[in-house]
Amino acid sequence: MRLSRFFVDLPLALGQHALPEAQAHYIGRVLRLAVGDAVQLFDGSGEEFVGVLSEVGKKTVSVELHEQFAGLSESPLHIHLGQGVSRGERMDWAIQKATELGVAEITPLVSERCEVRLKDERADKRLAHWRQIAISACEQCGRSVLPVIHAPLSLAAWQEQVHADLKLVLHPVAEPLVGRARPGSLAFLIGPEGGLSEAEVEAAKASGFQAARLGPRVLRTETAPVVALSVAQQLWGDF
């Protein structure tokens, strides 16, 4: 039987641990696990830990970890996804599926046609929300290392600072993604719901991005990263 598996935002080691409040509430009050139940924990370091619950109270849950082992290996292809910020569940979907598909870094991007504007406190809340989306995806898919979710940036700022062996901007009128030399690292630029403007595509090309298309049909902003990452992992990664 598969163990209940949870991310814990603190360094883990063999022995006794009191779990953070959020995990304690979820395990004790939501899932209603009991003393003696087995659990599997990971802390984002790449290591996995198995243990049993030694205390389950209203506010406190403790676990005794007795086994440690290496988690799933990360993809040999380091992928940084620059994703145009979209409304509602579209962005959540993109982050969730990108995490499942092995992306290493995600930067939400604010571009000309973005309909969402994030500032100050709202931006902080959305960043925390997106990080939790990635954590939940890691818990589900078995990844032992969390992708880095960067704070939102302007498209121009991200283009200036992102580094990769191969940088691609998705565009419906371009050469196919396939047929390129295997890179060690890859940066994908994907526009928001309204797409990237021609000026933004040209600016991306000027900063070292190559235009690439995924097929004859125009994909939605939340579909494009799923397809792009799947193709990249098949060509150069661990699929």
C-alpha cells in the first residue's frame, strides 16, 4: 500500500520531529491519521524519509523517522519556464503540470497583453499560492525536489537575466521545436492568454531566443507548457 507522502518545510533527519503547524493540522484534523500510522516525508533536498506517527494531538503531531533513501532523480535537462501570467485556474494548471513534467524553475511574466496585474501584497499572496500548487504537485507525482517559483517579473527583465544553452520562444509561425541539438539547459518563453506581441517576439529574438512552434494548431496559454515540456523531455530529458 502506498504511504501518505508529505512535504515538510524544515530539514529532516532520522529521529523524532515535531511537524509544522500546517502539516500537523492536515495530518491530524483533516486526514485523521493516528499514532502508529506510517508516513513518508520529504524536505525538498532530494532525500525521502519513512517513519511512524508518534504523537497526534489537536495542535501537535510528531513523527519518528527510521528510514532514509534517495528520492527520484531529477531530469538531466534543466528547464526554466517563463510563463505569461494568466487569469484564475489557468496559471495554477500551468504550474501544476509543469511541476509534474520536471521543470526546474518557473518565472511568472508580466507582458504587454497580460490581463492580470500583481503588485505588492497581492503578488506575495499569489507567489505563496503558486508555491503551494508546486508542493502539492510534488507530493502527488513523487518528485523529491521542489521547482523554484520566482517572483513575477516583467518580460524584458526576465529576458535579460535568464541563462540557458537553448532559449526558445513559442510562436505559431516559426520552425518546429524538433531538429535541434541536445541542450543541457533550456528556457521556454510562453505568452499569456492574448499571446506575445510581434514586438515582444522580436525583442526575445534579439536577446538570444529562437522562435519555435509545437504544431499546426494554436495552443492555449495553459496547454502550451504541457506540450512544450513533454516534447522537450522526450527529445532531451528523461521521458
